[in-house]
Amino acid sequence: MNYHFGVSGMLVWIIHILFGIYFGYLGYTLVNSNEKLRLHGMILGAVGTLMIVYHSHLMINHMLENNK
């Protein structure tokens, strides 16, 4: 599967998963370091988790369909 300009779908999903890990880490850091930014940290952590789960799901489904 290719996205715009011939970019591989696997590359796009891996980049999104890595950004999800980064957002999760950033959210965790904000929650634990600053009381004023606790809500923003929770939101970033939730968005990072959703990115990881959703794009992992897409990547695994694509890999399973190709193996059939």
C-alpha cells in the first residue's frame, strides 16, 4: 500500500507509532513535572496512546492481509 508520492504505508505507520510514543512520553513528563500543565499532559498522553494503538492496528491488519 502506498500513500501520496509513492510513500510506503509501512513507513507512514511506523512514523506515526514513533510520534505516538513521543507524545506519550511528553504527556507523562508534563503530568509529573508541572501542576499547571497536568491536564495538557493527560491529553497528550491519551493522544499518544491512541496513535500507537490505531496505527499498530492498521499495520498489523495490512500485514495479515498480505500473508493470505
